[in-house]
Amino acid sequence: MEKRNPSDQIFKEPMHFRFVIHSDYLSDLLIEYLAIWLWLAEEENNFYVKDGIHDVPILMNAVMGSLVAISGGCTIVRPWEALVIGMVAALLVLFSIPIIDSLHIDDPTNTFAVHGVAGAWGMLAIGLFSVKDNMRNYTRDLNGLFKGGGWKLIGIQAMSCGILFSWSILVSSILLYIVHKAIGMRMPLEEEILGPDYVDHCLKHDGNAQIIKSFKEKTKQMRRY
């Protein structure tokens, strides 16, 4: 099979495919670079840097949130609009993580911040920035609010977000209730002390590092006797 350079392929494909590939490439690359730049620009903020060391997991959360937000609209927004969407998504992820922690919601991998918050923003962004799609008619002949399309598309996207969140909460509540009645939701006392961040995901952070250290020291002392 002949190997082709992706850049050559972009300009040899028909026009309608060229637009999709070109827009997708630019959107993904630009928002990745922007998310990294945004994180590095805030070096002094303790959200991103601890003890003089860059917090790589937080950086990757910002990048992933940007990618999640632009995934739905990458073919129907312009590259500079993808930058704006990615930048806002990165900020939402970075600021929602400490808010979720302050509410004592256990989300060790920051899944809700990355996929929930950034995903919701990505859906709303389609209703703001998208243009009528003449290839696949993804937007059903509707333009976004900023493109003169009025409130209809943003309203549809907002309603979709509400439906998805409602469905997720309902189904999760039912499943958790079944698990609670079948095998119980409580973990053993030892694992509860260490916390699910460490027990289930092997994650150490400022909130559990001292507890893990003390637990291991106590365990060593008990083994001596």
C-alpha cells in the first residue's frame, strides 16, 4: 500500500473532504497548543504548580477538556473559534476541579470536570459559533447565535444538555441504589481510611499523602509484635 503524507492527502482529496480534514486537524492542534499555553501562563497559581514542579495531570486535564469541548463542533466552526472554545474549556476544567473538591465530591480522576463541565460547554458552543453545514446538514439549516441564527440552536443545545444530565443522574441513582441493596456501598474500614483515590486508583495527592504515610508506619509497627 502506498504511503502518503497527511498534508499531501489534504490537498489531493475532493473539496468537501478537504474541508473536514483540514478543519479537524487545525482545530485539534490549535486547541492543544492553546490549552498548554494557558496553563503555562498561570505558573504562579497554585492550581497548576506545587513546590516548583509543574503538575502534569492538571495540565493534561486542561488539554483533554479542550479536546472534549471541540469534538462536537470541529467541522462547523472556524479555527480561531476552536481556539476560543478550547481556551474557555480549559479554564472551566481548571476552576471546576477545586470547586468539586470543596464540595467533598470524590472524583479522583476529575472525570466530571473534563467530560461533564467541558462537554456541556462544547454542546453550548455549537449553538453559539456554528454555521449552517452545507455538506452533511448537521445543524439542520440553523446558524449559531453569533452567526445570526437567533436563539433556536442554542436553545436546542441547552435542552439537550439538560436531558443528558437528567438521564445520567436518574440512571446512576438507580444503579447505585441496586448496588447498595445487593452488596453495599461501604468499603472496609482499612480502605475507607486510605480513601478510594489510593485504593482504587493508586493516586497520591495533598489530601491523602500524610494519611497513607501514617498508615504504613502503623502497619510496620504492628508487624513487629
